[in-house]
Amino acid sequence: MATTPRERARAQTMADITRIGRQHLAEYGAAALSLRAVARDLGVVSSAVYRYVKSRDELLTLLLVDGYDDLGDAVARALAAAPGAPHGERFLVFGHAIRDWARAEPATYALLYGAPVPGYHAPAEQTTGPGTRVVRMLLELAAAALADDALRVPAPSAPAPPGLAAVFEGVREQFGIALPDDVLVAGMLVWAGLFGCVSFEVFGQYGPEGLGDDGAELFTRHLVLLGDALGLAVSG
Amino acid sequence: MATTPRERARAQTMADITRIGRQHLAEYGAAALSLRAVARDLGVVSSAVYRYVKSRDELLTLLLVDGYDDLGDAVARALAAAPGAPHGERFLVFGHAIRDWARAEPATYALLYGAPVPGYHAPAEQTTGPGTRVVRMLLELAAAALADDALRVPAPSAPAPPGLAAVFEGVREQFGIALPDDVLVAGMLVWAGLFGCVSFEVFGQYGPEGLGDDGAELFTRHLVLLGDALGLAVSG
DNA sequence: CGGATTTCGAGAGCACTGCTCTCGGTTCGT
DNA sequence: ACGAACCGAGAGCAGTGCTCTCGAAATCCG
């Protein structure tokens, strides 16, 4: 831990770069993220930042991981603020935390869940970890509800064909969560549906002016329906 | 209609530009769309294409409208191939048509339903028309099912607050379709959820290798659940 | 038919981007 | 104290969007 001055300076510069990068991301969007502009704001010539960041793509990866962490923190914080609430209530908190964060950080949200930036492929080894935090929280919520008998498990549907069964087994293994196939299918739908609702709102599919404050109300009703699909009673 | 040779040449050049633009979009993605590259493929110097297209953004709008039309045609074609089928069946056809098109044209799909291209704002007067074709088809499907008593209408939930009620009324007016609030809420969820599922698959949220052929099977199950949320029996 | 007008493509040019390279100066480990 | 590692500046290359001018061709109109 004997950090030399040079090491501390380097860490400081790295932090400055990501901070400025986050600002530019929020202000101009992902595809307009420019290393030269970051360098200008840093008060340094463009080639200097290449000492710290190998390429524009690496800066994007940095901001990607940063964004996943930020979103994960926000959701975890919101859930921690309602520790003993019923699972349906916690599901509402979970969903609204995602929506609130996405509306506060639309550019970062777009980087995480929008169209992939052309020519950029996120290195899986660095991004899958923080990237799966949110869906893991959702699956854990479902598992907790199931354990508390708060989940209305549907009549088992037709068994999954081998390929799909392997996918389910992979998910159970990756997350270390034992959920029956039907709950897993519903959980994935809830996951995708929730982000579909948020994306439509953030990306402007609901018209140029969006939904404004009524979006929260509509979103709650959508969460109720999604919770219903999962077998979770969200609202009396 | 007396098309002069010059007019025909201009129309031909415009068609060439959109054709090459579509190719580049599919090959390199939206943000990498370059007017200069299009000009090169057209065998012409870059400034020449500015005679036909005011800016890169206008080319994007051209391709945007083109994409909406293409998707709308694909879905309409698929639905037309199953004219007398029960509404649940038609809903499955509807969903899979969207998914199939999105997987075949991921870059165009990303342009329509992914994160908005930075700095680019689609002119509403040109894009809302073709852009609402798909959701209109979904609402018409729901209305047809309702008229045929094939929709299990849920017990009316709490009445919408004034702001949200105005949103619903606006949708009913815009599409000229009379649907009760609760069906409208479910329909919007189905819309967003469906595109959420497709986006997750196309944008690679299901891991680097995606779901492969099992995606269709899983998607069908998700459509069943979404249809259920709408009150539509999709599969016996 | 012939002059006036419009249209068009070519080319130069500006400001910007990502990225590489070299060249000095500072700091570090030994 | 000295060689090695590190770091910032600057030049440079190839690419981008977009603007401007200029000459040639096509069109319109008297």
C-alpha cells in the first residue's frame, strides 16, 4: 500500500478522465464521446490521455462498468430502504428505482441497454459481472417470494425442449438460484418487459413530449401487470 | 407526369443513395453511417450527394422512414398470411414477425427502437405516420378480439387520475380505436414488453452468444404470458 | 433556335475525430 | 547517482461532416 506519488497522480488522472467522460456522455451521448474533447477538458493534449486509456473503446468500457455499478447501487439502495416490505411492494420499489435512474441518466442508460455502439464490443470478462447485478436482484426477489409462499406458481406448462431446458439450467447455475422453469420464463419476461417500458419512455417512443409525470403512474400499472405475470400480487 | 430525363435521373440517384445507405447501415451501424462512404460507393465525390441529401441527419431520416415501412410491410404480410386464424394465433404471428424482422435487420431495428442517435432528432411530421403502424396493428388486433368477445376483460381497476386519463383519451383519439382504459394499459405493456424481449435478444443482453434457435421457443412462451396479461388466450 | 437560368459534379478547404510516433523532461527504483 | 520507466507535448496520417466556388451540362423560355 506504499502508494508512490506517481501512483497517486495516475489514479487521480484516471478518476478525472472517467469523471469528465461521464459528463460528456451525459451531455452529448455515447457515439459523440471524443477522447480529444475529454483531453481538452482535462487541460492536456490528446495524445496524453492515451497513456491512461488505450482507446476510445476502452473509455467506453470504463463508463459502461461505471454505469452498471451506479445503477446497481441505486437499485440496491432503494431496496435497502424498504427492508421488511412485502415482496409485491419491493417489486414496485425495484422497478421504480430502475426507471428513476434511467430518467436521471438517459445517456448512460442508453449505453447499457440501448443499441450497442457500432464497432464496439464490450469485453465480457469485465462487464458481465456488474451487468448482471440487476437481473440477479430480480431473480433473488422472485426466489424470496417463492420461499415465502408469496408466489402464485402457475400450473406447469409443457416441458421445455432440450435446448431451452439447457438455457434454463445455465441461468440457474450462473445465478445459483433454484427456480422452476415456469417462474424463470416469467422472470425473464418481467425483466425484458420492465426494461422495454423504461426504454420506450427514455428513448422517446411515447411521442416527442413523452409522458411527463403521468409516466410514473402508468409504469406502476405496468408493474402490477408484470408482477401478475410472475404470480406476484403487487397491489391489493 | 411528364418526367423529364433530369427528373428521372434525380429519382434514380435518390434511390441509389438510400439503397447504398441501407447497405452501410446494415453493415456498419447507424452511428458509423458516413455520407462520404456512400458517395464513394456511388462513384461520386462527397459534395455531390449534398445536392440530394441536405445532411447526414436527413439521410438517417430517410432510412428511418424506410425501416418503419419495411417492418410494417413485413408484419402486415405475416398477418395477411393468416387471415381467419383465432386472435391468439394472430398475436403469435404478429410477435414473431417483429422478432424475425428485427433479427434479419438488426441495425435498422436499432435505428428505430434502440437508443436515439446522438444529436439527431427525427422530424415528427415524417416519422410518426409510419412509426405508429405496428402499434396500430396491435391495438386493432386487441379491438378485434374485444369485438369478438375473445378478450377476457379484467375487473376495472382504480380509475386513472386526470393526467393519465388524458393520455388514454389521446391514444384513443390518435388511433380512432375505442378501448377501455384497462385494455389500453395492458396493450401498452404488451407493446413495450414485446419490444423489450426483442431488443434484449437483438442487442445481446442474453449474453455474447445470445439464445440461438431456442430464442424463438422462449419468445413464444413470453408472448403467451403477454397475451395473458392482455386477457387473450394465446395457446390452448 | 439561341440566350438565360437552373442543375450538377468536381475540387479545395475548414474544423473535427481516433490514433501513432518521436522527442525531451521528470520521476522512480536500485 | 544513474539507468530505466514514465509522462506530456507536438507533429502527422487518414478519416469525417459540411461549405464554397467553378465550369460544364441540361433545361426553360422568348
